[in-house]
Amino acid sequence: MSGIDGGWVELPAGDGHRFRAYRAAAKGEEIGRLIVAPEIFGINRHIRSVCDGFAAEGYSVVAPDLFERAERAVELPYDEAGIQRGRDIKGRIADEDALTDLRAALDHLGGDAALIGYCWGGSLAWAASSRLPLRAAVGYYGGDIGKRLDETPRVPTLLHFGEQDHAIPPEVAAGVRARHPAVPVHLYPAGHGFNCDERGSFHPQSAALARLRTLGLLRAVF
């Protein structure tokens, strides 16, 4: 995409809020465009590496800093202090405001993108699948999805959960399967955050398989 060359940019939301976002240019010919919705740790080193990884696959990527509704330029580590602070900041941000910022990222990408979210971002990906005009939505271990089972995705949607995730009860994945049988729900022999190689819960085999499935969906919609 013209203008996507890596680094930080500032985006305007529809309600006048302005916030930073990390963007990564597609390497080689652009296949498609992606929004990456982060965990409760901000646009930290790991999320930037996720963006860079998808850019290496041929996608132009933007990761909006959803924390900036509450605090600016927060990047947290994967320790207990980081978890507690991340939960505190997330608690001060309404989901509707986060979705407004995801819409701003979509507009920045020309209104044509898929969305991939992790943890908090995974829950937002599910919400966005029924509210934003996306190509597709992918959610990794989104715990709040269980509160939104009455919302039906309007775009191709894929969900990843860990069977050993103590933060998300198995009823969430089962509920999606029961209420939305057309949505692929994959379970992995792993815990919460299994995709993050900076966490103790990282499970490389599960992360690799989930990535293959995610890239398969992206290839199908772009």
C-alpha cells in the first residue's frame, strides 16, 4: 500500500480522538491488508513482531494502540505487574471506543482489510466481525466472546483457543460451536497466550498450526 513503509503513524478516529499505530509494509507484492488488535500489553515488541511477520507474508499491517484512550505509549512486559496494569488500563476503555479505533485503522488501510486479534484483541475481533466491513476476522483466545454469543459474524471468521487456558472456560468455545456452527473453532493443547513467544505459555507447535490456519483463511478472502 502506498505510504506504508514501517514504523509509527498517527491515526484520527471518527470521534476526534487521535492515536498512534504501528504499521509494517508488505514485503514484495501486496497480497492484502491486515489490522492487528493487541493483547492487554499494548503495541509492545511482540505485537510489532507479529505485524512484521505478516508483512513478510505479503500483507500491509496496521496495529492501532487501543490503550491511548486511557494512557499514551504504554508497552508492557509479560509479568504479573504488566498483567495487572494492562487489566487496569483495559478497564478504562469502552469496547465501543476500541471498535471506533479499529474502524480508523480500517479506514487508514483503504477500507479493505482483515482483522486478527489476540486476547483482548481476540474478543474485539469477534465483535468487529459483525460490526465492521472487514474481509475476515480471526480471534486468538478472546475471553469476552462468551458474553457476545448472540452476535453473528457477517464475514468469514476463525477462532483459536487453548484447551489448557485457565482464563477462558471451555464453555466459550462450546458456545460458539453450538450457536454458530459455521464458524471454525480450533482447540490446541496449550494455555492462554500460546502464540506469544515471550510468554511462559508459548506453545510453538500450536502457534505454528494456528498460523497456518490463519494464513489459509487470509488466502481464501484476498
